[in-house]
Amino acid sequence: MKAAETLENQGISARVVDIFTIKPLDEELVLRCAKETGAIVTAENHSVLNGLGAAVARTLALNGPLSCALSMIGSQDEFGEVGPQSYLAQRFGMTAENIVENALEVIRRKGASL
């Protein structure tokens, strides 16, 4: 929510969707978001491999618009750690600032594909 607020302050409207379950994934919602926005950033307190990012990527690859830019925030193929939430968010690139950076990058990629 903090990332969406930061983006809003920069004149960028961001949709925040809480995906409650990966299985079953609400593919209809993912595809609707992809078609309406053209850019998706997934953020999860989990590995992006076999997590939400992978499920969204698969859905887009099989059914989505090819022009939808995607970025996946989460643990990148490494073992998790235990520690304070602020440390872990920083360590694995899951801060609001990281989400904003990823959102701006997918928007740039989206614009480059037009």
C-alpha cells in the first residue's frame, strides 16, 4: 500500500490486488488486470520460483496479452532466513521502495513494447 501511495504521488495510478491463494489462482482476475494495465508486479514473502510470481507468469504465458510486462519480487532461488521483518524485507528486496522501482521498470518496459 505504501508503494501504491508513493506511485500515486508521482502521478501513477497503481492497482493493489491481494491474491489470497495461489492454488487455485484467480486466473480471470490476473488476466483482467493484465489486459487493463499492461504491467504487473508480484510481491510475495516467498520464493518467486513456484510461488505467486511463477503462477502469474504461467497464466500470462498461456492466456494473457503478450504485451504485459511482469516483474516478480520475492526470494530469488535462495534459502530463506530468519530475522526481523525490516531486515528480511531489505535483504530480499521487498521494501516499498523496491516495489516502486519494479513498478517503474515494468512501466518503462510496457512503453517500450508499444
